[in-house]
Amino acid sequence: MVSGPAARTAAALAWAGAAAVTVRGVGGAVRTAQSLAWLTTVAPAGITAQADASGTRCVLVLPLLREQTIIGEALDHFEKTAAARPGTVLLVVTTAREEAERAGHEQHLPDLAHAVATGASPGRVASRFAGLLPRDQLLALADRCSGRPYAQCAERARQALDALPTTAELAGALCAQARGRGVDVRHLHYPHPHGAMAHQVNYAADRVLAELEPEERRRWWIGLYNADSRPHPDTLAAVAARAADPRTRIVQQSALFTGNLAEMPRGLAGATAAGAAWLQSRWTLAREIPRLHRQAAAARSAGRPVPLAHCVGHGLFVRGDVWTAWGGLPTETMNEDLALSFLACAAGVPIDPLPVLEIGDAPTSPLALIRQQSQWFWSYAQYPAMSRLAAARGLGTPAVRWWLTATGLGRGALWLGQSPAVAATLALPLLHRRAGGSPLSTVATACGAVLALGAYLGLPARALAARAPATNSTRQWGMLPAALVFSAGPWHCLARAAWCRLTGCTARHAKTER
């Protein structure tokens, strides 16, 4: 253990971390309460009245990649969502990338069979071979065939892969059934094997908008969702109500990630995954929605600088004429959503939040969480590239673009330091004692650390419990281990970027495996 000057330095750093956790916690709790209050004060009757007068039409785009397990449930939900506002078009977009990757994944079947035959745990099998088969099939294969002869495991794995239909095959059949029920649902297949989600979405949206006259596109909105998104029944009415204001061009529906809390595994890993879902939902209420409010207000107020706010690639609605003018979602960066929000902020276009929420799923293991957040963090590393993208499109002044870039990089730095600050708060009593603190002051320091963590995790958890099933609130204790790994994804992203720079390899947009 350290002692002397080193111990005092470590204790001082821990005090700084605890102070940061406290400030962020109290501020986040206040803003969480404000967001919840705003969500509960908007009357559905008012939304409906404004929506009926707007004449808005929506195109919901649902890009799919290896979603065989949940495609039926997803289309059932979005069929009901579309039916809530007549005239809505639902576009289901599959991709040739799935078939191309499936051919490449076949080479890993022997490794899968070997892992199962040697008794690897189901969780490890599901994590290691994510993308080869759906998670539930990997778990079942590892459970039923564990320890059996290799040849038998290889045969079972091959049979499972051969019997698995592609998402495109399932989508074609399900969409045909929906059309038979009178739903305007169309299945499109993106024909290129190397495109990411943004390419799928642009391909589908452009096909629909090309059928419209330029003046018609002002009343058509492109809405994006993921397969696990479950938007509120009043979502399209809320979009139409916002669209009644001609200054509204981009609308963002925020999400809570509590849809699959009941399905989280048992034990510490499952509790950590559940805690991460609570933390991400806390971020929605404490950061995302307040920033959207501030950005939209500034964009509508002449002379005020427009702060940086985030679009998210699900629950995102863009007016058709803006979509066409900007060329759809940006494809030059790894992630499309933060790049689009950078363009909007640079151009002074308001991003209006919706007063109804979406419920989404969260990763079901710490490893899947790290992969997801590593993918998300690419946007923070690419803020300079977003600035160049905005400059190439003539959006914003150099000073505006510089300020937005600095803001984004600063927020990325805060994310990198989130877990170290929580760890420092936990270690504060020990470090204080090693630095020469008395037993009494050490007890006081421990109480201060508990209060800091309570402000950061406990206060928002109590507010969030009102927005999720009460039976799952007991998993909120997993927020502490989740907070300790919440920066792992960003650090992994930086390591991955450095490796690509050293080796010359190209990083590819990865699918988030649940």
C-alpha cells in the first residue's frame, strides 16, 4: 500500500473524484425530476388536437440485421403504432450484409462445437459466438450438448445454422401477412453487403421520398427505430403535434432502456447489466432531454448560441425536405446519429424532444455492454471529423463548429473519467486513512463517500422506479458495479482506434448484440 506523499496525493485525487460524483449526482437528480415532471404534465388530449390539424404523414423505417428472434414481436408492435395514425407507411429494411456475414461465420462452427464439447459455460458461448446464432439458440446448444462428443456437437451446430431462416425471408412473409390485414408495410432489401444501418435507412427513405413532389416532402416525416424499440402509442400523434409548428424540422423521442430488465440473467453479471440499463435511462432523463430543451430554445431564439445536443438513431424523426437537402443520415462517420445532431446544431436547426418516451432493451451481459458503448464512443472520437463534415456542407461558422467540437470532446472526457471517479469515491475512506487520517475522520469520510454515491445513484434510482415495472426495482443495486465498468467501453474504443491506426486496419460499424 502507498504511504507518505504518494498516499496524500492519492487521497487528494479521491476527494476530487468524490466531489465530481457528488456534483454530477445532485445535478443529475434535479434534472431527472424536472424531466419526469415535464413528461407527466403534457396532456394527451392536447397532443391529439394539434396532431389532427397538422396533416403530417410519417414513414417509419425499421432496419434489421440478424433479428430472427424478435422480428415477429417487433412488426406486431409497429403495425399497431402505424395503425394509430392512418396514412403511416412502415418500411422494413433488411440487408445483404446478413447473408455475406453468415457465409463468413460458417468457418467458426468448429470452434463453437469445440467450446460446447469441452463444457464452456452457456454465457461464455453466447458471448463468444454472438452473431453466429441467436443468443437463445447458443444458450440452448451449450446447455443441452455440454460435454458431448465433438462430432455430435458439430452436427447440432450445423443443423441449427442450416435451419435458421434469414431475417429477409422472415420479413418478406410477415410483411405479406400484414398487407393482407390492410397495413401499408413494405419490405425492402438493401442489396450491398458492406453497408451499415445508415445505408439501409437512406436506401429505404430515399425510395419513398423520390415518389413525392418537392413541396409534398414538407409534410412527410422519416422516423427511425430499432427492432427492440417500443414507442409509446401516442408517438405519431406527438410528432404530428410538433410538426404543426413550421419551424420544427427534427424531432427526437428519448428512450428508457428497461424493456428487458425482467430477462436479465441471475447473479452479479445480470445485476450489472440491469444496473447499466438504469444508468443509461438516468442519462436520458438527466442529460439528453434537458439538452434537447436547451438546444431547441436557443435555435428558436435569434442571437443565442446553439448548444450541442444529441440525436439518437432510434426515435428520430426528420422532415422530408430536410432529409433530402442533407442527403439523409451521414455515412462518413462510424455512427450516424451524433453526426446528424452536430449538423443540426451547426446549422441552428432545433431538435425538439417528444413528451412521450420509447422503451428499449439493454445489453444482457457486461461484455455486450462494453461492446455497445465502445461502438457508441466512436462518435466522441470523431467530433473533429464531424466539424469537417459540417464545414464541407457549409453549415455553421468556424467558431460555432469549434465550440461544438470542444463541447463534444469534453463530454467524451467526462465519460472516460466516470468509472475512475466512482472507484475513487469507493476507495476514499481507505486512502484517507493511509494518508494519515484519524479513525474518527475516516468514519466521517466513509459517510461522505456513501452520500456522494447515494446522490449519484440512489436519488435518480428512486425517480426512475416510477417509470419501470416495480418488480424490477430490486436490481437497482447493480447500478454500482455498472458504474464501475461504464467507462470500459470508451477506453476499449480508444484502444481499438489506436490499434487500427498502428496496423492500418479499417474499423467497421458493429451490430450491438443483445
